[in-house]
Amino acid sequence: MASGTTEYAVRRNPEMGPDGTLVPSPTEPFDAPEPELGSETMLVNVGPQHPATHGVLRLVVELDGETVVSVVPRLGYLHSSFEKLGEYRTWNQIVTLTDRMDYLAPLIYNCAYVMAVEKLMGIEVTDRCRVARVICMELDRIFSHLLWLGTWSIDVGAFTPFLYAFQQREKVYTLHEALTGARITTSATRIGGMMADLPDGWTKGVREFADNLPATLDEIDGLLTCNAIHIGRTQGIGAISAEEAVNHGLTGANLRASGVPYDVRKDRPYYDYESYDFEVPIGCHGDCYDRYLVRMEEMRQSIRILHQALDRLPGGPMDIDDPRISLPTKTDCMSDMESMIHHFKLITDGIPAPAEDCWFSVEGSKGELGMYVVGDGGPKPVRWRIRPPSFVNLSAIPKLSEGHLMADLIMINASLDIVLGEIDR
Amino acid sequence: MTGDPSSGGPFSGFDLVAAGPGVSRDDSGEAAARDRVAPGNPSVTALRDQFPGAVFRNEICAGDEDVVYVDPERITEMLGWLHNDPEQHYDHLADITAVDYGGGRPIEVVYQLWSIPHRAALRVKCELSLDALEIESITGIWVGADWLEREVYDLFGITFTGHPDLRRILMPENYAEGYPLRKDFPLRGRFSRAEQTRRALTQDPEDYYVPGEIAERVPQVVEPAAGEEGDAEGVG
């Protein structure tokens, strides 16, 4: 017995050989009999306060050894009742609620909301506004994917890509700040236009960002895509077939990784997306690794769209020329009585919407972001509903992770790219 | 000061403001050219033919969105047909939500469907009167309906019969103030701030960590309303 133990210890621990080289530890498995561990399972509470849950998400995980038997997500820790709050606000006041939902891609939410309301009211925005919103949305798609990339690499155990990605995110923060004055809670859009016109030099800043980003993506690509640890942690993990993914309601990169080329920008184009030249990447295995590849490629495609949109950005007014919707300029308000009254009336009365309902969805960074607005003829909504892509994507996590290891659950959660502000709303 | 706003000035009076917004530019031809799904979705006619009497009415909202009001008793049957029929093939359930218009009017349950192969959208609505807030679950057709139905149950109090796990999802499970998105629910809740705090502090945190909650995932028994059994057989 004693000799056996010694022999095992010698085999396990690498030592210096007689010639000074390191003798590697042998790889043959330890062939001791399987110990009796019993059959009861263990309950592990992941979150709500844990960085790997990407927010205040709580997963109650039942484990058999290290294998996940079942997962029960518990939500609502960040519930702010935005939809209820919206019913007490005028249409324009709701814009500030939208960016609090997804603080990782606030401009997409700002744009999606006003686009739905404009469709309800039958408003056609100016050409400059259309292109400016496309720039905003694509910029924030990259912005959100960069955060996903950083946290994803942290979860897989790589710290450097996180720093690279966040360096680039910082530049988008600066662009947000130049555009709106805020870095996260942008509230950049208004019904019929934007909060303000694009500031001087802003498009140059976006162009510079779009020019420099591919180099960073290449670097991260080199660190992760063919990395053995990364591949081992993600390939074949959390796979879902195309039919199941559609049936679960997955959208965005999570659906496309399973091979379903459903992208709202292509299938139900808005804002002339059909005239931009870009590809929709799809995966074929539907596992975590394919979701990684799809998002990496989506960033490159967004850069293409950014360049095209910057090229075609027309001059002219940003807001529509309609006194029932657009506010007069600040200078006019301060110097002209009629403009001040006009401003006062629009702010206090709000903009009435017809008694109809309207569904409008855009391709958000997390998936299909739908806005469902119901008006009753007044300046406030009867109902304002967000179709939360992360919420529906997260509902597939029990299906994706059961049977995998506990460590894989962290990767699956990271691969879904959720944001809790929008799940809990 | 130029004064009187009705006599001209930069804007020709406030009648425009009072009239509310309309189409800002007359470019209806241009807008129609951009619509991918032409108004008048053929699925509406097909649904009427397939289920005579179960389609109450249909309308087109916001220019190009087809809305169908159907019989809530036959919702699983109809949505199942829309999902499975190769001509319709609405395979993507985009959303389930509800709308309370207030004033005692019925609550609408709204299903937002999208067909990925046919690139067509359809909105199906069911009206439920406030004293019978119950509708059959469609989790058997779309697994993704699970959480969406739970959310509607949580915030509107609509019971989805046959749902495998109908619990509150966003609000805490011991939430006693009712259903927040109903119009009769006050914005700040029914209880005072002090009472809300007291309840939060007196609840036993151990309740959140009992291993039994995994076992509690077995289908919750939802007692069917009287007279539902006969209909349940007809629903495929």
C-alpha cells in the first residue's frame, strides 16, 4: 500500500530529470476504484451578486457532482417597472427610460422606441435623421458586442482581450458624450428627430473609431479564436439546433449561431438597411463557440455599415419641419414670444398619438428588440411594451446548460449576452 | 413683442398643435413602396376560412400591421394551425403581452407572430373580460412562450391553463399587492412605503434558499374554470 502511494506520487508530480530537463507528468488516468459518493444532488446558488452572472441574475443550480442537473433562473432583482412608469409620461418623456434598460447599447433602445412611436403617429423623419440613427445603432451594436467580448474573455480566463475591448469601448463612450452629453444614459432621440444635430467633428470621430477597431479585433481574434483553452471551453458547449432555437424564441446572434439567418435588418428592413452592403454571419453548430464567431463577425459587418452610412450622411435639417412635433430652437425660445409659447405648449401638452397600436422591431445588439406601443388619442401611451431579447434568450438557459459542467454554465451564460436591466425592466 | 399668436408669426396659430400629428409629408406612395409585407396579409383570409366563426374581426393598424381578433376559447387550436400549416408557418413567436385599456374594458392578450420563411407578421389578439381572465397556454406550440406567459400572469393576473410552471417571474413570489400593470393599480403600489418595507424585512430569507424549490417545478395545479372541460377536448 505504502509503496503504491509513493509510486503514484512520483508519477503525478513532474520532476527534474537527471539531465536537467523537466519530466512531464504522465497523462494516463488514475485507475483507483470509483469512490461511493452517494446519489444526492447539491444545490448551488449562483448570484445575484456575482460578476459571472453579468448583472443581478440569480441561478439556482442543482448539481450532481460537477454536472448541472437543472437550472432555475430567478429574475426581478432589477425590476423597475419601466412599462408602468411609461403610462404616466408623455411620449417624449419615455425616451429617458429606454436607455436605462440596456445601458450597454442605449442608442439602439432610444432609436427603436422613437421609431415605433413615429410609425404609430405616421411621422417620416428627415433623410439626415435616418442615416444618423443608423450610425448610432451600428455604433452601439459594436459598443455592446465589445462589452460582451470583454466579459466573455474574462469568463474564459483571459484578461488581455478584456482590456483591449474596453479601451475601444472607452472611445465610444467619448463619442456618446460628444453627441449627447452623457456617456451611458444617452437619451439621444426625440420623436421626429434627435435631441440635437451631430456636433462638429463627430462623424470624423466615428470614422476614426471605425478605422482603428479592426486592428483591435484582429488582435483579440489572434488571442482567442484558435486558442486551445478557449476552444476547449466553448466548442460543443450549450449547443442548440436551429428548430429548437426558433421554437425557444431565440433571436440575434444566439439564433444565427444555430444557422437560422434571421436578422431584422435583412428580413424586415427599416431605415434603408436593404441598401447597405453587409452580410449576416451564421454559424452551423449553435454552440458557444459559434456564438462567439458570429458576434466577432457582426462587429466587422457593423464597421462596414458605419463607413457606408458616414459616406452617405446628407446635410439638411435633423428634425422634421412640423411645429406639432418639433420644438423651436433654443435661441428662438429665448428671443421670440411665439416660439416660447410654442415650446411651452408642446412640452406641457405633449404630442397626441392616434388610438391605435403599433409593433416595431429592430435588430438590437442582443436580438430582436420589439416595441409595442398603444395610443388612445392622448399624449400618453395606454401601454408601452418592450419585447426584451435578453429575457427570451435567457429563458433557454435551462435547456442549454443541463448536462454540462458547472464551469460550462458560466460560459453558456456569457455566450447568451444578456443584460439584466432589460430582462427585469 | 409681436403678441397675438393667432394673427400669424412664425407659426400659423395653434390649430395645428390642437389637431395633433398627422403624416408629416405626403409621401404615401413612397412609404407603400418600402413596405415589405403588403397590407392585407393572406393569412387573415386563410384563418377565417379555416376557423369560421372564431375570427371576430380584423383590422390594419399603423399602416401595414394586420391584427386579428379571435375567440380565446380556440386560441391554441388557431395558433397551432398558424404554426404548423406550411402555407402559414409562423414559426417565430416574437412576443406575448397584454393590454389593459382601463375602465372595465376587457384585457387584450396580444400574440405577435412572425414567419421566418415567409417574412410575414401577424398580430393575434384575444379579449378577456375582467371576470374571466383565463386562457389556454401555448407552451405546447412554442417553448419560448413559457416566460412570456409567466410575465403576463405576473403583471396582469391572467391565468394560462396548462402552463407547466406558472409562477411570478419579475415580482417576488410573496408579492401581495396585486398585478402592477392593471390600470386600477396605483403607480406607487397599494401598500404604503412603510408597509412595503415591513413586509420586505419580515420575510424569511431562508425561503429563497430551500432546496425544495427545484422540486416545486412540477406542474402547478391550475384548477380549470367550470365548463372548461368540454372545450378542452376540442382543442387539439
